[in-house]
Amino acid sequence: MRNYLFRRFAQMAVLLIFVTALIYFILNLFPGGPFEELLFSSDPRDADPANVARLQEMLGLNKP
């Protein structure tokens, strides 16, 4: 029983690491960021690229 539980926990850990890495790489494949949607909004005050750049700089999202 102890061997079975150890094996299942080891499988779970490997699967968790694999799924986390997969999601990370998939999200990095897509361009854009959290504020890209503001550029396509209907409110012209939000759609200013200067405002989007200012928000990204303020939150530190312009840094790698």
C-alpha cells in the first residue's frame, strides 16, 4: 500500500509540473497582453495607446 501511494504521488507531481510548463509555453506563444483589449474598446479615452503604455509601465509589465 505504501508503494502504491508513493507511486501515485510521484505521478501526480510529474503531471503537475508537465501541465504547468505546458500552460506557461502556450500562453507565451500568443501575442498581446492584458491591456491590448483596451485598444479595441468603444470608449475613446481607453483606446489611447499612450494610456495603455502608461498602464503597462506603471505596473511593470513593459519589463521582460
